[in-house]
Amino acid sequence: REIGCIVRSLGCFPSEAEVHELIAKVEVEEPGGFVHLEKFLPVMTKVLLDRSYQPIPEDVLLHAFEALDENKCGYITKEDLVKYLTEE
């Protein structure tokens, strides 16, 4: 369930379909949906070495932050960022 978050925290940004493909590669028939590190590491190492997933383009990130900048001042405050990440 957390594979997508883990992969994205490593700088890879797969689509949801690609995340499901990764899960299929590392999944072991275990109760609770756990993934063993021994299965995950080789798959993730290959993903990182092959640069399988491109990072999100800078202009897309900039556009996302511009959408949050309600006052069009060129930045968002820490408080606003916390609010967006926790409440919205």
C-alpha cells in the first residue's frame, strides 16, 4: 500500500498503473500485503539505475505552486503550505 510513496520519495514519479506493475513484481503471497525487503531492493535498484521514471518537469511543479499562490506574490507561506498539505 505504501510502495507508491516509497518510490516517489526516491525521486521517481510513476503513474498509478506503473506503481501497480511494481507491486506485482515485488508482491509475495503474504497476509497483510507486506513486501519483503529482499524482493523490493533488486526491483527498486533496477528502477533507479535504469532511470525508469522521469522526474516531474520543473514547469509542471511551478504551475502547481502558482495555483496555490492566491495573492500572486511569487511564493507561498509555510503556514499556507502546511494548510494545503494537511487540510486540503
